[in-house]
Amino acid sequence: MEATGRLKDGEKEILIMDVGKGGAAQRAGLMVGDRVMMIDGKTPDAFSKKTDSGLEGPQALLGNSLDRKSSSSNPVLSLRVRRESGQLNLSVDLPKSASFSFSRPLACPKRKNYLAEIARHLVEVQEKNGRWKPGVGGDADVYTTAFCGLVLLANNDPAHLPSIKRGIEFVKRASIDSINPDDPKVGPKNWQTAANGIFLAEYQLATEDKTYFEDLKTCCDLLAERVTEKGTMGHHYSIPYGGGGLIVINVQAHLAWALAEKCGHPIDEKAWENSFSEVSKSLDRKTGALGYSSRAPGSPDISARTGAMATALMVAGRDTKFANSLAESLVRFNGRMRHAHAMSSIGLIFGFSGIKQGSPRKYSEVMETWVPYLELSRLPSGGAAFFGGKRNIGGDQYLGLPSIGNASVGMILASAENRLFMHGGTRKGWFGKAN
């Protein structure tokens, strides 16, 4: 529709904040300040700021209605809006589109086309130096670029291989080349080192190109060196929060190590066991999910930590029962998927990979639940808009909303494929070949 709205806790109406010029909403007569009361003849349930409620309320009704109506013989969505003291009916002519069909996620044509559109968009907006634009300066572009590159890999278009390689060369220059194997106190942050490891490992597994194998090993070894005897990890070498650390780093390191092992780099068993001990102690017994750290296991922003660890364990073939239990907790609390360590993106990226890997029978059901998110993010011109959560999204703003928004939706869509090993892939050298 090319319009944005705002919701308040307990309300059923969507307050229109912006209407795109020339878009479907503007052509239908929707204006800034309108309040959408009814959608397709239905009054939505009230919106709740509780993260467990997920997309329930106006978002679910609007997203599902758009998905359904756009595939009908008469793709027109009816809206009843409140404007000043009056009410009026609007008819929105929608671009024709198929509906999502997640009874068989892998076969869904709309999912495949949407992923391909996002990949093409990412190629178009990639900068000459190989990065994708972040929200700020500093090192945000490295983390963002790793996830955008993973989307291009997962889409499996051989024409995009040069873009993927430019992305790898960028993270190598901007981050990996600063690592000193003899001094773990210098070099990049653990956030980007883990993301780089995941990206390089998936690239090697997909292409069987070992050009960057030494860089992959360097990333994994640095992460291992930065695990303390207690198993804690920090943003960098030092451990914050009075030595308590934050396991969102640990779990991404575990995924990098697990993927690198598939490439031929053995796991540092001491680092794995020490880190796994801290992760295990961070389990919230009430939810079955992973909290902030062993000192704060009850932290509610569970999705990235829980999903990444479930994914890592399944890739490594270790403690799979624990991985299954983590994935089941994500299924139960999938409404929280956009609530992850001051951002939404990695909650979605790792949440869906964790469910796909650890609870595959529930995966299609969860994907169906998230159709409104996918539909409301979809842009008519190709690509996806950023659709954040109900809490702090400062991390996403740091990474760059347009870039990480496309990466997030792209990785959700790609999770249905059995290509990336983090999505359940087992075949090497698949890139450029049919499934």
C-alpha cells in the first residue's frame, strides 16, 4: 500500500503517519491523520505492546487481508477510516500477487519470488566497495554486510556471485585483516567476527571455494581465544557487566565454530565446553529459552540467543535434545521473535533458523503465523521495508534500517530452503545448481 501507520497499546485503529506519493494508498484517497477502523469489513482486535502477543490485532488483520486480496480476481481492499469528525469508505486497488502458501514452505511460489526480489534489490544497492550501507559510521557495515551476503548466497543466483565476493572482500579488508593471531586483545569486535565466520563458512560450503578458509579459521580462533575460563564473552576482549558477559556473543560464536567444522576447521573443544557451560547456565527454567547471561537468565528478549544456539547445536550434531527444547521454546514464544538484544533483526534471523533446525514439524505453522509480517514488509517495487518490534530497535538503526530490513526478511524467506547449513542444508557445492 506504500503507507505507514502507528498503533497504541489497547487501541484498534491504525493512525496513518505517512502516505507514499503515487502509491496504492494515495490513489485510494488515504491521508495522513486518517484512522483505519475496519479492514475488509472487519474490526480488528486491539493492539498490545506485550511482546508475546506478536502481530495480533490490526497488523495481523491488515497483513492477512493484503495477502489474500492481492491474489483474488478482484484485488481491491476495502478500508473504513475515521477522518476528523466523519467516517468514509476507501477502496484500495492492490498490485496483483499470489498468496503465501506455507503448508509446504519450500514450494511456495510467492516466497521464492519475494526472496529473488530482495536479492536483486540488494545487488542494486550494494556500494562499490562491497558493503551495504549501515545506519551510522564505525563498524556497523561489517555486520550488516555479512547478513546481506548470506541472503544472496541463499537465493542461489549465479549472477550474484560477484556481489557476494565483493561483500566478502569488504569484510576481510574492514575487519578480518586487523586480527593479530598472537594478541586477542586487538582486532574487531566479537559481533562482527562471529558474523564474518558464519558468512565465510556458508560461502565455502555453498561454493567449495577455499579462497577464504584461512580467514575463516582466523575468525574462529580469535573467538575461541576470547572465551574466558568461566565461559563468558564480551563485545570485545574485555568482559562487561562486572564479568558477567552476554551470551548473545557466545551463541553466534558457537554457530561460526559449528559451520567452520563442516569446512574442515576443528572445533576448539576447551573454548566450546567453557562457552557451552555459560550458555547452559543462562537457561530460563520458566520459558525453556536462553536469557541474557547466567546472572540474568530471566531476560525476556530470548529469540536471537535461543535460535542461534539451537542452530549451532543442530549444525554441530551436539546436544541435539537441548537444541530441540530450545527450538520448542521459540515455537511457544514466537511472538517475541522481534525482541532481541536492542534490535529486531537478529531475533528473526536466528529465531527462524532455530525453529527450522530444531523443531521442523512446527516450522510451517510458525511461518504461517508470520505471513502478516512478510506481507506488511513487502514493497511493490521489489525488496522489503524494515518492520521493527515493540521494544528498542537501536541496534537495527545502527546497522541501517533499509539494509538490515531486507536482510531480515530475506533470511526468513530463505530459511525454507535446504541450502544454507544454518537452515538445515547438508549438501556442499550447491551454489548455482538446482535443488
